[in-house]
Amino acid sequence: MISSSDITYGVLNSINLARMSFPGGDNIDDILNFGFSYIESEDNFVSYVIGNSKVMKRIFGEMPESILEPTKEHLGKLWTASLIFSKKVKDNHIIFSNLDYSTVLVLTYKG
């Protein structure tokens, strides 16, 4: 299994990384649906959602679909994605990526 730090490194260094500001407020459900829709619009599945501790706390606290299943590498699952914690991600950012990092979105929201 690939380590979470290797995944984070691969995602953050993808040549296909797009940065975007979320056009809505800070509703975590809307933010996640937007990020998933963006990746899926490129005909990919979201494999990784990366965020810091503040973001992960919101996902697990506000998203009933999220499953807390900590392993050495991942905190849990949300729909098709593994949830990965990283201190490298700012409080108001969530990163979405497909499996091979060919579609990556760094989404900034008002938080």
C-alpha cells in the first residue's frame, strides 16, 4: 500500500493540478459535492480527499456517509475516496484527486 505521505506528495506535485475557489459558502456537503463533481466531470473517480485535521473533523462530524476506518495510511472513506490527513493542507483547502493524479483539484472555500 502506498503511504499517505507518498500520495500527498504525488497529488501536490501533479502537473495536472487545478486551483479553484468554491463559489458558495462553507457548507461541507456542498464543498465535497462540488469537488467530487469536478473530478467526475473529467471521467474519473475520486480516489483521495486530502485535508488537515480541521477539515477531517468537519467531514466526519457533518457527513453521515463518511466512515472512520483508520489504518496506517488513511483515516477512512467517503463515497469512492480514501480520506487522508495532511498537515501540509491549509484550513480552508480540500484536495481531490483521482487514482493516478491526472485530475487534481485544490479547492479553497470561505472557512
